[in-house]
Amino acid sequence: MSTIKENIENVKANIKAACERSGRNIDEVTLIAVSKTKPVPMLMEAYDAGMRDFGENKVQEILDKYDKMPSDVRWHMIGHLQTNKVKYIIDKVCLIHSVDSLHLAQEISKQAAKRDITMDILVEVNVAGEESKFGTSLSDLKELVKSIAALPNLRVRGLMTVAPYVVDEEENRSIFANLYQNCVDITSDLSDNSTRGCFDSDRPLLSMGMTGDYRVAVEEGATFVRVGTGIFGERDYSISI
Ligand SMILES: *Cc1c(COP(=O)(O)O)cnc(C)c1O
């Protein structure tokens, strides 16, 4: 069995190769270690191997791990976020990837204002229109981004998607290409897209690609890939943290 460190090196090498194939600069791509269901010692192994970006999909799990990990970790909320839980993580995460309604964005804006901070968010899009998935439809996207971008104490930095599960990652190429194009079209209209936060970049941020399809996602313009199994191994949901 390979170690977490070896897995990270392997994923990074694949990202580098995908950047070379598509003529992209590797500095544009941030690898997020998706550590949901995994215990802190495993996260620390990834941390010691150089990882600083960690993705979680449950508020409680972020709260449990937050104090046990070094303070320079950047936490990414990548899962469905209930409005009533925004207040618990608003000052702990650097980017919320999974904003899919105006209602949720309004609560994020309100909680950020209370703490006098500005929260960076991505709008989650259900590109393939799968019933089981969260995210706004492509047809509602533009209106939603416009309404959200008007809120104070929040910056729309780009888009996120969870692509369908496929055996051959090529099948998701058109989904990623589609999201990239929408990201370019929509976020270029936003005024202050270039500003600070955890990720100082004048490009729109695009969170797409998981263990099964991150290579293709990078080729199609991902700036964040979210890799869990490929770093930490299979998840066992029966174990509680
Ligand atoms: C679990 C999860 C991932 C990581 O999935 P793997 O296939 O294990 O890499 C990525 N994104 C989201 C939103 C997830 O919930």
C-alpha cells in the first residue's frame, strides 16, 4: 500500500502532466485534500507532506478538526451547507464552494457582516442536471450570480461542480468545458473579482475534478481539484470520527 505522501506526490505529478498537456501554468491549480471521514493523524500526514488546503463536507467535522490542526491550514467547505449552520464556520473556512441559493448567500453575507469580514464563495452548478445533486441549473446561473454578487461582505470568486460518477473520465470533459465557459462569461461581468482573500488571483476560480476525473478537469481549466480517495484511500462511512 502506498503512503499518503506517495499518493500526494502521484496526484501532483498527474496535475503537472495535465497542465503540460493543456499548456497551463501549474501555479494556477490548487490541490485540495478532501479529508472527510478521515481522522486527524491522517490529515497530519498530508500536512507534513506539504498540504495546506483541506476540504470537508460537514460543518461538525470542520469544527472537530479545526483546533486539532495547525492554524495555517486553509479549510474549504465543499458540501451542502444548511443556512442555520453558517454561523459556526464563517470565521473558520477560507472558501465556501457550495453556495446554490440566494437564501444561503444572504445568510453568509449576514454572518460575515456580523464579524466584519468578507467571505469568498463559489456558486455550485449542477451542470449535468442530475436529480441527486445539489447546485443551481445552468439556466438559472446567471441570475443567481447577479443577485448574490450584489450582497455585501461576500465575494463571488467563481463556480464549482460535482460531475457525474463515470468510469472513463473523458465522459466528463464536456461538463468541465461547459462550466469553464460559463465561468468566463459570467464572472467577467463581476466588478471586483480580483481581490485578496485566501486566494489572490485575478482569474475566476473554478472548483472541479475529483479522484476519478481531476486530470481532465485540469485540462479544461480547473483552479481547484478536490481529491479524497486518491490521497487518503477509500472512505469508510461506518466509522465515526
Ligand atoms: C467527497 C468529495 C470529493 C472527493 O471525492 P473523491 O472521489 O474521494 O476524490 C470531492 N468533492 C466533493 C464535493 C466531495 O463531497
